[in-house]
Amino acid sequence: MVRHRQGSVTIRSVTRETPGDRERFVELWTAFRVEQGAARAAVLRDRDERVDTALAQDGVTVFLAESAGEAVGYVALLENPLTALSESSSIWVDQLYVAPHARRNGTAKALLAAATRLAEDRGAEQVGACVPAQARETNRFFARLGFHSFVVRRVTSTPALRRRLGAPDERSALEELLQRRRSLRARAGRSARQLVGS
């Protein structure tokens, strides 16, 4: 287990093998999701499976921040290239969360210091951050630390993209083909019965 101390904050790595830290991480992750607008009931329904799946993935590291014996924040990191064709690895801050009552006391910086140590240990040349465009304070925080815009990621739903592209819906085409086959079989069956009946 990795453990660092920065000021009054202790940073610990979270794994499935550290159940106490895992549980405290799950509670903070739940608070993060609810703060982002997710329905608490929906988050609670699949949170354990989702967290265990994430912690089991290669290249995923989670650090938990503790202050005065209380878990007050976490950072979830991904080790990936900067782009699909990039030769050098990077550490990506996928999620950074600090409980509201513990903000503005250095917890986020302590978590990012742990991310920096991980990047140095892994030989990663860059540290990136996935920050929602509408999160102004978070964007300002990362900008003050020297993070700059590298790419703008835009997302849409698959059906919306299909509609915009005017691409035929493959499922509808398949259903249409199956319907035609059923219709042909039904006609062939009726014709055969008529021939037998005459």
C-alpha cells in the first residue's frame, strides 16, 4: 500500500485488498456522483460492482486523501497514451473529488502530488485531466497548475449521430429483411396448402 503525507493530509492507495479504504472511497465516489446530478438510488444500485471493476483494471490507480482520520477526497487515475498513436505514456486524472467541507485546504493539491509521483515512477511524460467543460472552478484550478487545453472532446449518443449522418439504422434494415422472409415463407406455405387441397 502506497502512503504519503503532505501537510495534514495523508494519501493512501485504494485496492480491493484494502477493504476499509475501498469502502471509504465508495462513499466519496457516491457523493461525487450525486453532486454531479446522478440519482442516489441509481448510484447505490450498481456502485460496488462498478468500483470493483474499475479497481481491477490494469492502468487504474485510486488514491484516497485522509485528514484527521476522515476520508476527505480521492483521485482516480488512468495510465494511457496521450493519444491512440502516441508513443509515450501519460497519467490521466479521470476524477478528482474533495468533500465540500474539506475544500480549499490543500487536499486536491496533495492528491495531484500523488498523481505526479505516480507519473514519475511510471516514466509518464505528461499528466492530463478530464474536466467537464461546465465545471468552471475545476477548470480554473487545473489552469492555475499549468494544465492547458490539448483537445476538446465532444460526445453525442450513437442514435443521435446515426440520425445526423442520415445513416440507415442497421437494426431496422435487419428487421425489414426478416419480415420479408417471414412473409415469403407464409405465402409459400399458403400456396403449398392450396396445392395439396386441390
